[in-house]
Amino acid sequence: MSIEMLSGKVTVVTGGASGMGAATVWAFVKAGAIVTLVDRDEAGACLVAEETGSSVIVGDVSDPDFCNGTVDSVVATHGCIDVLVNAAGVIHRADARDTVDEDWRRVMSVNVDGVFFMSRAAVRHMVPRGSGSVVNFGSIWGGVGAVGVLAYSASKGAVHQITRSMALDHADHGVRINAVAPGEVDTPMLASGHEVPPTAADLERLAEETIPVKRLAHPDEIARVALFLASDEASYMTGAIVPVDGGYSAS
């Protein structure tokens, strides 16, 4: 892949304040994109923006008015939106018995509503131009079951179906919509939400026992796949769910 593969492409990355979202901001800026990162975490977002030279819009993607306003603002500033990356996400670790309504709704509102609202706002501008790319962050848990993450798994399954359905809707409009489906990635989310936070040794043992390549992914490794899907290097790909999981789903 060329270093400037997204040169001048106007890009919005949600969830850009930390983890895979922040790694995606870095990867896209290095590839020449003009990036606006979106996150609720103002301090974290501003830090990443300062380090990368990107712009910041602070807010919650579960709010459709915020999503419409964000995309409209980017278009007003830059004249278009070329790429949207929906990396914002939250997790709740519980089975059905211990998933209260508030937790269920919060996971769905960010992980599903946020992807839909941002994507809908973006394609409204992309379709008339006849070009654009959306990359959603799904998960291996969107394709297979998992213990103790019911709401998260259900939400990521919905993201996969949003990806496929929107890709078909806009295949003849010049707009491509794909998803990356990460496995276990060394981010703050991986260690969050547990009654007893896992140690580094616990996470190493998890990788050894469950992942064929015997290690966790680095956020950069996921970001590089998102970069490929967003770029013209993936010009014949739409509706794809690309696992980046160290061989987990193959087993």
C-alpha cells in the first residue's frame, strides 16, 4: 500500500480518542487523509488531535442530531466527506440475567444506532457525488457466540448486517461499505468491565489458550486493515466483513 494512499481524502473517525479508533486516526493521517475525529472523551480526543494534527468534534454518536450536524459541519468546512470510519463502541460484560435495561440500551445506542446514524448522514452526501467509503468496526463476536458479552455480541451482529445491507443499497452509487471484525486486541476495552481486572499475565494466557497466533493484536494491525478497506486499493470490495483475529474464526 502506498504511503499517501488517502491523500487529501476528507475522513471522519468516530471513537478516535483511544484504542483502535486512535490508531485509525494515526494511520489515516499518515496516509494523507484530512481527519476529523469524533468522541465523547474531550480530553482524550484533543490529545490525539494535537498529536496527529487532526480536528475534533466532541459528542455522542447515539444522538442522530449530533451525527447529522457532525457530517454537515465537515462537509461545510471541506466541501465533501470521502470516508467515514465507525470505530466508536462500548462493551458490557454480562449474561441476560445481569444485563439491565439501561446497559442493554446504552450498548445498542452506541454500537448500533451510532453506526446507523453516522452512516446515514454520510451516504446522504456521498451518493450525489457518486463516491465514498464507509468502514465499520464489527467484531468476531458479531459472527459467533461468546460467553458473558450478550449485548455486545448482539450489537456487533447488527453492525455486520448494517454493513451488508447498506453495501447492497449503494453498490451502484459508487459508495462502498465494508467492516473490519477484530478479535482480541490489546486496548483498554479488552481489560474493562471485569469484576476483577485482568493482569498483563492474564491477557497473555488468554492469547496463548485461545488465539492460533498466540498473541493479542496491536491496535495498529486493525487500523491498517481499515485503511486498506477505505482506500481505492479495495475498489472491488463492498459488503465484506474482514476478520482480523489471529486465526480465531478459522478454527
